[in-house]
Amino acid sequence: MWIGIGSIVMMFGSFTSAYVVRRAAGNWYEFKLPDIFFYNTLILLLSSVTLHFSYQAFKKGMESRYKSLLLATVILGLTFVVLQYVGWTEMTAMGATLTINPSSSFIYVISGLHAAHILGGIGALTVAMVHAWYLPFKPTARRRQRFELVVQYWHFVDLLWVYLLIFFVMQAL
């Protein structure tokens, strides 16, 4: 998993570097990032909190708490993706379309790739939910390790979004 995370870091590092280089070339459309992206960040941060407490409940053998917080995490993750789409529609409404200028194109591509990684995390969380609801509740070492990997990946994509949002805001200054 850490090799995969390293690859993702390199990919997003490349995109943010390309953003900086292309911005310096000129012909750059300046616009304010819609506020929904900031609210969306709170949703994603909250999802990391619910997943953390779900994992803690799993380790302590608190089955119902573990399941309900896991479900809450999935719902928050899906909410994040839906609100990303809302943010893209708000960008389009303000004239920052996908094809109008590289400045907005970068935002769509970078945030869209991040949303794809969130959807991958939701897939992993869905597998964790299948285990939670359809397998007998036993916090074995193997199940704990699988869940731990999901938690680590989810926290990673959460921190990645925080980095990206800070990057976008800093570039707009």
C-alpha cells in the first residue's frame, strides 16, 4: 500500500508542479475557488474522525459503534464526492469551465483525480462494510490489519485533499 501511496504522491506532486510552471507562462485566468470546496474539506475531515473512532470501536469489540461509524464514514465520503461535483458546477457557472483556460482545467483535473481516489477509498470501505455486516464479528489480527490499511489509505486521501486545497488557495494569493 505504501508504494501505491508513494505513486499517488508523485502523481499529485507532478500535477501541482505543472500547475506552477504553467501559471508562470502567463495567460492565466484568476478566479476565486467556490466556498463549497472549503465546506467539503470539513466533510472529509469529519469522515476521517468517524473512521478513526470506528477503528477504535472495532479494536475494543464495540460492534454496533464500529458498524455505525463505518457507515457514517461511507456516507460522508459520498457526500464529499457529490459536493465536489457541486463545486465544479459552481466553477462552470462563474465562467471557469474545463476548457476556458488552463487555470480552471488544472482545478478540474486535479480535484477530479482526487475524487477518483476517494471513490477507490469508498470501494475499500464498502468491502470493510461487507465484512462488518456479513462476517461474524471477530476482531482477529487479519481483519484488524485489513481495516488498518483502509484507515491509513482514507487518512492519506484526506490529507492529500487538505494539501491540494492549501495549494490552490496559496496559488490564488
